[in-house]
Amino acid sequence: MLIMLFLKLMKTLTTPLQILLLLFLFFVAGRLTAQNLSFTQPVNFVPQARTDKAFDITNFRDYYFVAWKEPGKTGKIHVSCLGKRYSPNFSATDQVVSDDGSSFGPMLRVTPERIYLFWIAGDGSLKYAINNSDSTFDVGNVHNLVFENGGRLSLGVTTSYFNGKVFIASHGAGKNDLVYAIAAPDAQGILKDEGGLQTIAGKTSADYPFVVSLNNQAVRLSWMDKNGNVSFADYDAQTGNWKDENRIGDAKTSVSPAIYSLWNSGKLFYVWRGAKKDNRLYYLAEDGGPAHGVKSVLPAYFNTANPVSICNVDGNNFVLAYAGADQKLYLSYFSGYRSESWMQDLLMPHKASYMLNEIVLPGSHDAGMSVLSGIGGQQQSSINECNTLTQMHNIGKQLQAGLRMFDLRIGTYDSAYHTKHCSSDCMADAIGGGYGEPLKPILTDTREFLHKNRGEVVIFNFSHFCNRETPTKELAEYVVKTLGEDIVFKSNGRALHEVTLKDAAGKAIILFEQYVHPDGIVDSSAIADASKAFINWRRAYAATNDLNKLVKAEETFFAGIKDGVSNNDLIRLDWQLTESSSEAALVCNDFQSDKTSPIVNGAMFLTNLIGKHKSIRDLAQAGNNSLPGKVNEWLDNGTINKKNKPNILYVDVSGTWITDYCIDLNNHPVYNR
């Protein structure tokens, strides 16, 4: 019912708040503990507004507000009420503050009784306006918060509310000083400084900090330190002291890193722009534990030179807002989700009756090649990590990150089954190849994973068999025995279009390409225009290291199947950039083998230096940035429709980024009945 309501509303709603409502409905079914975040494509939500600094968005008594400054050295401050949540009819108001304006972005702060608009004046003082209704501000009545010691602010300001007071954080007049102050509101909301503007000892930055309240006794400050690290520290209200500085892993930034907390929950989000010329956005979600989780990067169309703003919709649903390179105001809805159980949490129960060919899953190409355990083939000395590895994490971690389709090629190395990556099915015949993860822990990790996550579906597609090295029949029996028959999905004569997500939940679908076991313990797969296999993969392999050629090949492929495919087909978007033959052999600039002569090593180094060759993972990371934007473009222009939509997004260097995007796509109209 929720999805049907969304589809009906989408045809009629056009105003800024209605966009917020649409985005809210997009993921409201997923009320989850935040470990990873899933973001919708950003939209320009206040078309007339422009800004060259960070802006702020928040809600107060079910009304949404946004505040920004006009572009220029000193820009007028605007505040706009976007209307009331869930209201289908409203007119957004745009109020301009009757003041000289500011060089820095404004800040909104909600308290139980009122909402404040803060900004830094040209003389470094802190000014503010107060609402005079639930939906408007008294912009003609500007107040000045005077600090007892006459301190001045610069670059930007953020505030939090705790213990009945407003906590203010900013950058001081000194080159790298971080400062804070505490102010108490009187009965009319007028703020009175308590203790003056204080410099935070031992914590410095070239930009202003962000501050959030954790509870009634603590606030957390996040900032960019002198080396560009994303750092944070907590303030203890009882002692008035700051605790030791911590860092967010290896996170780097060039601007103030945003932080947002859900009151008294331990749930925090850190969102920051990359370092130097990297304008992409990164995030890390924390839920009651230390901030040492894995950082994730948003698709490349999330792009800004400024800090971002975060606003809550409810306890599990949020809005991210930022100023684009075009100075327009953009927002994206995001929802917290558990990446290890995203199918159960976000697709069940409302899509339990859907088939695999009605949804989209993240897939991992050469999934077991996160490590190089051994080498083989006719030219073993040319094989190295750079021309063999396709993934950054092992399959156990990929499962936790939300990957659900895995491409596995198996060979025998050191008397044990291992994944492999080579240019022919039999390693001995290959020019060169590598053995990756051992198969046994892949299967045992999967068994344990599916026992814990009974709503997930995992697809293992085995291919590239070499019977004289690894007999296919024996491999099939080993896979089923190690996984356990209770875990292996059994089609029992059903066709793909007769199997629902509910039928396959908690199971591993085991596919052997162009192979049928005499006892039928595994299902078959094929790659053909048509086949009788349980699953027939429809895909186009571009075989290129040129992104433009890859895009063209995929466009041609989707155009060729625009009228639909057979019931047993799953459509796979193969998004791999493949090294040229010279790159595959000579890719590592620093590759040196004691089995190769110094002359050959020198030639390899020179070839790489001149040709600027890239590893498989380098190519993937460059190409992956373009995938979400290109698929969105194809959805918009009709290249992808309900009949030819991809069911697997099949990538190198997989991770939560592709899970995020698949979650977004599964809520798109083409993936809904």
C-alpha cells in the first residue's frame, strides 16, 4: 500500500515540501538500526535559491525550514518555510533578513519552544532572529548575542541544544582557533551569554567545527584538523572539560565535516567532503559504538565544495542537503539500514511475492579475487595483484556489505579448491592467472551468514570449469555438502518466474554454468540469447578499458532488449573496465620479480610509466563513479524500462556503495508492480 501511494503521489506532487514527502515515503518502510545509509538521487528543491556557502535545513513542529545566504562576499540571509509535513497544499515563503548579510552560511537551531536563525555578521559578532509563528520568522527584529569577553567569530557557526541551553561552536579570530560559548534563553527567547567565548585548548582547525548534542550532559564536536583528518571530541557539561581527540579512521577532508546525532540513542552520522580536489561526499554511520566503521563514498553526482546539512524526518529517516557546484540547493533523502539484512528489512514483506526478475541485486564480478594466493599459467612471472585482483574485500565481508550475487571460478591450488581469475578455463592453458580465496571459508561463511539472516537470498554462479584440473561433478557435490542441504535452494522443477523472494529467502541459489548434475543438486545457468537453463544471464561484455565504449556497449544492449526478455532470463549490467593486453601483463609500476631479468623488469617499469597503465581495481574505482548517474539517465530517457531493467548490477570493487544504489533502485517505479 505504501508503494502504491508513493506512485500515485509522484504523478501530482511538485512543490518543495511535496518533494520531501515523496522522499520520506521512499524509504519509510525501513525503520532500522543505522549501520549503513541509503541515499536517493539528489534533487534541486528551492529552484529560485542560490548560495556559495553551506546552508541549513531543519524542521520545527512539523514545518520544514531552509536558510541560506546569497552568493557574493557579503550576501543577504534568506529563510524559507517549505510548508508542513504531509500537507498536499501550501505555498513556500521566502523571507529576507533586514540586515547587512553575512560572508558565511547561516544556521538554524530548534529548541522545545522556538526556532532560531543564526549568522555571523561582518564584524564577527553573532546575530540571530527568532520565529514569531510556527512557520515564519520575525526577520525585521535582529538580535545580537554579546559575549562577555568580546570574542569574535569567523568562517561559520553551528549550534546544539542541551540541558535547556544553546551550545555555540565556531572558528575564532585566531588563525586556527576553535571556540565555543553557552547561552541561556529567557522567557522571550532572548539569549544571554554565560561565561564568554572560550578557546578550545589543543584542538585547532582551518575551518569552523560542527557540534551536536549527545544527551543532556554531553555534546560532540567534529572538525578538520591541521592534517585534514576528520576528528571529534566530547564536551562534559558536568566538568566543563573536553575529552581527548579521536579520528574517523583514515577519513580526510578539506572543509568542516558534518555530524548529526539522534538524541540519547547513540546513533550518529558523519558526512564529509573529500580532501583537496575531491568534491565527493563520504559518510560513516555509528550506532552506540566507537566511530571506527568502514567509510563509504556516495555516487559522484553528490558533489559539493562546502559542508553539508543533515535534518531528521523521524528516528530512522533523514535528509541530506548541500550546495552544488551550480550554487543550487540540493537534498537527498537517506535511511539507515543494516547492510547484512537489507533484503529482509527493506523488501520484506511488501515484496515477498516478487520474483528475482522484478528486483535488482548488487553483484560481484570475480568475487573471490580479493587476495592473490598463488599464480599459474604459461607466463606466471607476469602475474601480480594489479592485473588479477578485482575486489577489495573477501566474500564474507561482501555478504555483510549487502552483495547478493557472486561470480565464482574455481580451480585447484595447493591441493585445495580456490577461486581463480585467468584468461582460459584451464589454468595450465592460460597465458597467466591467479588463485584467490580458498573456497571452503567462502561456503562456511555463507552458511553462517544465512543462518543468521533468514530473509536474504544469495546467488552463487560457478563457471569457467576445467574438468581435468577440478572435476565439475565433484565440485558440485563439495559445494552442496559444505553449505548444507538446508541452505541450498532447490527449484524442484519450478521455473525462475515461479519462484518468489519468500520461496528463496534464507537460501543460496547454486548455479553451474552449462552443467547439470545427474542428481539435480544444483541448478544450471547460461549466457545466451535463449536457453533452457534455470537462469539465463542476459548481458553485454564490453571488453574495454574505455568508459565511453563501455557506456555505448551497454546502451546498445538495453536498446536490443527494450521489448523484454524470456521468463528465465535475468538481466545483468556488466560494469567492468578490462585492461588491455599490455596492461594485463605490465600494469604494476613497482612490480619486480626475482624470476625475471633486470632488463625485463626495467622494460616493464618504463612501459607502465609511459602508458600510464592502471590496475583492474584502479579502472573499477574510476568507472564505478559513473554507474549510478548513467543508470539514472537511462531510466529518465527510457533506455531502461520495466521490460529490460537490470536485475544484477555486476561490478568490480564492490561494497556498500552498490548496495546503497540497488536499494534506491528497488524503490523506483520500474521495479514496482
